[in-house]
Amino acid sequence: MDKQKSLTRAPELSNEPVVGVDDEDADDDQVFTQDPALDSVVRSHAGYPDRLSNSSGNFSPVSPATPDDPEKQLQRRKMVLCKVLENERVYITELDSLLLPMRPLKAAVYTSQPVLTNQEIQTIFFKVPELNELHKDFFGKLQARLEGGDTLQSVGDIFQQLVSQFGVYRAFVSNYPTAVETAEKCAQSKEQFKMIAQEMRLKPSKESKETPVTTTLEALLLKPVNHITRVTLLIGELLRNTPSDHTDYPALEKALNDSNSFLSATKQTIDHKTGFRESTTDEDQSLVKDGFVVEVSEGSRKLRHILLSTGLLFCTKMKRLPGRQAVSKCDWYLPLEDITLQSPSEIQLMAPSALQAVAQKDIEEAKARLMATKIEIHLEKKHNKGIERLRRKLSDIETWLLLNSPSLPLGLQSRNGKSFIFLFSSDYELHDWRETIEQQKKKGLQPFSWSHHGVQSLFHLCYEQRTARQQPLHSNAEESDGSTLRGRLTIKIHSVSGFKEPLNVYCCLEADCHGYFEKKVQTSVLIHCKNPQWEEEIDVELDGAQFLRILLWEQHNYRNTTENGQGYGTDRLIAKAQIWLDPKSLQSKEWKGSLIGMKGHQLSCSMKYQHQSLSELDQLTGAPQGTFGIPISIVTYREHSKIPQIVRRCVEEVERRGMKELGIYRVSGVATELQALKAAFDTNSKDTAVLLKDSDIHVVAGTLKLYLRSLPEPLLTAELVPLFFRNAGLEDSEAKDSQMTSLLHQLPQPNFNTLLYLLHHLKRVAQHEALNKMTLHNLATVFGPSLLRSENKGVSMDISHEVVVQVQVIFHFLSKDGLPLLEQREALDSESTET
């Protein structure tokens, strides 16, 4: 085989129309439901086969699901129906967008300068209006049936009616190659139509505030063809989650059979451009598995979305275009027949840098910042100030963790010798990918002989069927504190049965955070056991979890236990299982027993759950402790104060005995005494009051400055600092004062209160400048760099000039005749200073 075909770079393959991947692209991400958390449950692998189609190309329900609770099955049925509605809403939007240029093109036919002829318009938009009406009718009827929220409501007849009118699709599909060819020819010969075809706009919903997304005419013409497949998949999914005694079951079964028959008949005749594969081999192509992974390439880590079909492995990357949302581009693809799975030793030999893990200390520090930011968002919701800033901060931290946490490698080698390395944070996910690739390779793959159009069509089809539709980030999911599993799940693992011989065994537990899995804990190793019994209680900290994964390992060498407990490379995975964490069933604090089947083994365990609210900082696991380096909103919330106690108490002590001290705030205190006072505030020690009174006044002043410098972001916030800098240089004094005051009021409430309190204090210090030699300008020089750290975001100036501007901003407020909300000073001073 030609090496060029063994590894194919395909930057020209894209998932047009544009598909968003970040929280800012929420409309395009939520292709299934309006509720990301609900959608994640619906799309999960639990209870659903990874393979979406059988060898005949028909989409089969396999067999009716047999859940342990009929109520859960009906709940999943409701979720699937919600998914159907959302898919139809998106599809109708796409059809509306496709029809948008048709009317003005028709109107221009009989003018002196027509863009297209009437025949060309009829060919390009053939049957699109009929499809639009068909699905609007289906959407309206289904929505009306589901308004009551009754999971027993019959809807099968509506699906039957839809499938019975698929004849419209047969006509559209038959004309599709001609429509695309006509559109291409017109775009080549008519510049005006070329602009229209390349700059189609997806109309946002009336409720949406998002700007229209740009796509192409060819991409929109492909939508109806792919939608037949999606509808068939959804009917099969709905049937799997409909009880066999439900009145809908016969109607849905018939609808699925009719839809499969239509697909089989249609696939025999349509061109490769339609999005279905040409039937030249024994097996039709479909998506088998997909997900987000980290690829190590040229010494750096990149987030990738990989899609495995029955014949090809696609690797996509996210690309941002100027003025447009992010798009997903196919970076490369490999035929499965050319893929060889590498062993850990081969990966170590070929790419040792890929196995260099990020320092665990850095990971833990990032997780601490992550928790602190989540708490900040929760606390700031009632003020509705700075929420978007905090969400961006949260997204940045999570993206860093997403790239740097994974350390378990999956190595692939192509026939031409090129290696590809992906990193996972989950042993379960790593072995799942290895097993799936191995299973597909064992099925006897045909030699790779695909045309460019065939590969492009398969990529579009797989992308339409993908299950991972957005990065597993907390910032992509809306949640309410009561409906999210956040707290401590205590699991007691009793025993595992099913062993035929004694082994050295242990269990590992993994949990997800909004879809991102990582190892949490593991049991002790039981030596030479045929019927292992642990009776161990293990605590698993949950944060937005939906699933729990259990992995059963055999340890090959008991003496060589790795420090991180990872078994990959030395230990053998015996079995694995994934269970859904049902929020309702976990509400009880009592132990709940479970028997979990694991590939010929059965694990017996019990579990109970203790919820922890983001508001309960004293009980919340992982909540930041101390005072220094903690977001000011968390400190004030925990202290039930408007201003951090450390600021108030240091200010009061300075005003009690330091107002006339020479060089107050400029002279440094003794470092050891300063650290002792810092430690007292961090531990909320009862000795803090005594230390404050006994410490040198310069140590007290230095402690206040150290606290302000230690804040995770400057008191005037990273978002507003560039705006303060920009307005500090305004020559018009009235405009400058107006803009600076406006920015002051945009600060989060705790920041605003603290800054105001501090400014009033510094003005009083300056009243004694004859003795302490601290003028307003001197005080601005001391505090400016601490209060307005630029962090190099949105600020491009040298350090010396930056300090000058920092001083100008603080001096502006200190020199004002009347600070805003000056009357609040007395109210703030009257608050209790007891800790």
C-alpha cells in the first residue's frame, strides 16, 4: 500500500457548518437538549451500545432494555424525547437558513440581472420547502404531546406518520448530486452566487442573543441526508427506552423497521457525496466510538477529538477563524488496517517525553484554584457582578487541567512508521479505546481504497453521530447546587466472586467531573485470594459526578507497587464496570447495597452519600482555608462581613497608634514577626489580637500590604485593571472622573467595600503628613502596584510606565474631594469587629 494512504493529513475536511466547542458557543453545542447535564446522561455509554449500527447498515434497538427500575426507563425515555425535540429544532433552523436565499433569488429571476435561472433554483432547492413543512408539522405535534410532561403519553403514531412521508427524502436524495453539481457550477461562473453560497448564515432562535453562524450552501444541503440517519438512530434509542408493554412500543417498532428499510433501499442508489458510504464493501461504515483526548505532538499537548469508525480513525482539532466561532477540522486520519497498538515500553522508547507527567503539586494547586473559583461564582450569583469574568477564569483553569492532568499513554503506529500518542486520565477510558480498536481490527478489514469524497462523507457522517459534543468542562454546564452530586460518596467494597484461581487483586475507583474522569482511590491488595473480601470503606469526593467506574486489577508484582497506584504496564485489568449515580436514590444517607456484574465476576458493595453545598464552606471538602491567597469574596462570606477582618483590624491598629509614625506603610517590618502575624490570621488563632497589639506598627502595616499582594487577583480585578489604565490617561478631567467612578461601581461588592474602606483610611493617614511624611502621592506609590497588578492581560507597557499608571489611578481616587458612597463609611465602621 502506498505510504501516502497509510497516513493522510486532511486539513480540508471540516465539520462545516461551524460547530462551537467552548462555553461561548453554547447554542451550537447543545444539539440535543437545552440541559447539558441531562444531555450528558442521555448521551452516556451506560446502557447504550458503542456501536450504533449492525453489519447490514440497519440501526437496530438490539433488544428492549431491561432496567432495574421501570421508572428510570421512563425517565430515560423522556430524556430521549427531549433530545428528539432539540434535534428537530436545530434541523428546522438549518432548513430555514437553507431557504433564506431562495426567495430573493426567485424574485431576481424576472429582473434585468438575474443571479440564477428558474431551472437552476428549482434544481438546487428541490424538495427543501416540503422537508421544512414536514418537520415543522412533526415538531409541533410532538411538542404539543409532551407539554404535560407525562412519560406515558403516546407519541408512536407521530413517528410513524413522519417515517411514512420519507418519500420526500427519496426525491431529495436522488436529486442531491445534481443539486450539488449545479451549485458548484453556478458558484464558479457567477461571482454573486459564489458569495451567497460561501456565506450562508444559520439563523439563531428568537430567544438567542448569539450572532448568526456562517456556513456554506453545500454543508446545508448535506443536512437532510444526514438527518435521516439521525432520526433512525433516535427512534431506535427511543424504542430501547420504551417498556415493551407501553402502547407506543408496536408503533415505534414499525417506525424503526420502516426507517431501516428506507435507509437500506436508499443507500443502494445514492452518490458518495450524499454522506452515506458507497456500498462497495461488505460492511457499511458508522461511528463506533469518539471522545476528547490529549495528543502529544512535537513536544506539546493538544486537545483533540478522535472519532473511530468501522474503517477509519479521524483526529480533529479545533480551529478559530477571525470573526467566526471555532470550527472542528480533520487534522489526520488512519485506516484501521494500518494501525498497530504500541506497548508502554515501545512508547517509552519512541517518545520518552510523552510520559513525563506534570508535577502533582502543580495539579493539586490548580484543583484548589478551581474549587475556589467555583465557590466564588456561587457566592457572586446573588450580586450578579463579575460572573462572566469568573467563568472565563474557571474555563482557563479547567482547560489547563484537561491538558496537563492526563498521563496514561495510548500509542498508535501507522504502517509507514509514524507514531501518534494520546494521553488519558482514566484507566477505564484507556483500556476501552484499546479494546475497541482491537475488536474492530479482528473483524477483517478491507484494504483501504477510499476516494477523497468518500472519506469526507464518512467524516461528516461520524461527526453528526458523535456522542461527545463539548469539552468536559464545568464552565460548559449549568447546574443548581441542590441537583448536582457534590460531596462525599462512601463505598464499602465487600467482595468479588468469579475467580477460578487465587490472584493478587485490588480495585480502583474512578469518578467524573462533568464528564472528565480520573482515578480517585483504590483498595488494598489482597494476596493470593480466590474469593477476595475487603470490607473496606473508601471515601470518594464527588464534584458534578454522574458515573462511578470500578476497575478490578491483578497485580503481577506485589513488591513493585507504583507510587501513584496506576496498574497500566505492570498489572493486568481483569474487568471493569460503570454505574450511573442516580441523585434521587443517593439522597438517603443510609447504606444502599449493590451487586455489580463485571465480565464474569460479581462485585458486592454498599454506598451512601453525604451532600456538600458550595455555601457550606466549613464542611465543604476542598474548600480553601485560611485568609492569605484566598479570594476576597470567600473570606468575607465565611466571616459574615463586608470587609475582610484582616483589613479592618490592621487599619484599626494603625489608626490607633500609627498615624503619626514616620514612614508608615513605607518602612518595612521585621520579616519573622510579619510571618508570625500572617500565620495567626491564616489559622484564625485566638492570639491574633494579642499579636496585633504587641507587634511593631510597621509589621502590622506590612501585614496589610502582604494580604493585598497575596490576593489571587488584584483588588481592582484583572478584568477592570486594563480599563482603569486606559482611562487614567484621559486629558478631559470630567470625562476621566466619570469613567473612573463608573469603573469603581463595577467592582464586585466585597472588592468595592474593601477599596472604599482602604481609601478613606489612607486619606486620614495623609492628614498627618507633617509628622509621618506620607503624602497622598506617597501612599498611592506604596499601594498602587498591589491594588492594580496588571498580570499582563490586555496591558502592553513597560514595567516603569505601568507603575506610573498604577500610582495615577490610586492618586486619582485619593485626591477626590468626595469619594462615592462616602456615607457608607460610618455604617461599615459600626460593624462588629469580633472574629
